[in-house]
Amino acid sequence: MKKIKILFISILACLLGCQEVETDLHMKVINITIVLSIILQMVLSLNSFAQNEKMNSSSRMFEKKIEPSMFPSGTDNLKNKTKMQLLFFPDYNGMIEFLVEPSFCGAYGFRITISNNQYILEAKQIDNWKEVRDSLKAAYPLKIINGYDPQNKLMSREAMAEIAEYNTKQLGEIKKVAPLKYKLEEDSISISSNMANLLYRLYVDLIENYSNKGVPVKVLDGKYVTFR
């Protein structure tokens, strides 16, 4: 835990000392809040709980994949990015990328890129999550399984399975359509090479030392976290 605290304090010091690109105060607050919350999740939550064998398998589990960031042709490997990841990071792979997709609010994340020998931290978040959620709920309504039909009789297993299949299909459509409707609020800040390299080393350490224990069979709520 001492190492974790030192890392977090070091990153915080780098953040407070970074040079910011000209932007309004509102976006500065968004950027700093997003970055600090993300780093806190990474350093404290992931490192503290991901290796805990006594932890409930449905609470925090990650899947580790190893693949090249770039193809031999020199083009970035975007093949396995999800629609949400492509929405946030569509054109090329950053030095590091981090994306949080909560089930209860809009996704947010950041990546670090290098441009003209400068390290740029790009912070992004979905700005219209609630509006999209409400419109898609109306367009793709779900059915409730309460165990009884309208005549107050016990619902058969076949009927419940049919509703479950219907809801799965509707949720699949929502997941497919939502990224096409989302609008991103975004901004960037120029950061020091020290901060960029510190975050990069932290990423490498987390990935290399993580022992993959699989992915839960069923996830009812929570959030998906991706770091590349």
C-alpha cells in the first residue's frame, strides 16, 4: 500500500505541475476530475482487489489480452476495439488508453498521445448519455419477468425464457445503436514527459503483474473498465 500511495502522490504532483492548453474553466475541471478519478481507480481499486483470491468472483474480474499495437505494415491495430472504444479513440492507438463504461452514467476516459515532441492527454466523456438512454428505452422497450401472467397465473418456464430471449435481443440492439447517438465532450492538456512515462510504467506494471482469473459468467450491473 505504501508503494501505491507514493505512485498516486507522484502522479498528482505531475498533474498539478502540468502546462494546460488554453481552455475554459469548466473543461479544466472536467479534465482534472476525470484524470484523478481514473488514476485513483487504477492505482487503488485495481491493484488492491484484482489479486485478492478471496474476493467474490462476480465483483471485480478482468480479462487480459496480449496483442500487437501495430501491424507489420505500420498501421495501428484497431481490429479488436469495441464500438465504444472506437468512439473514444477512433483513429490510432495512444501511448496509453483508459476507458470506464458505467451502467449508470456516461462513459469517460483518456489517452496520452505524442504530437510534435509534446505529450498530450486527451480527456473525453459522453455528454448526452441520459437523453440517449431514455430515447432507446422507448425505442427498444423491455418486458418484465414477474413470474405471473395478466390472469394472475404462474408463468411457465417457456414464457419466462421467451421474455428473457426478447430482452437480450433488445439490449443487444441498444448496445449496438447507442454509440452512434452519443456526443462527446472533450478537451486536452499538455503534460510533462515525466508524467507520461510515470503513467506508462504504471500501466505496464499493472498489466504484467496481473494474474488473469477469468471473466464472470454473468454481470448484472457495475462498469466495464478497459486499459490498453
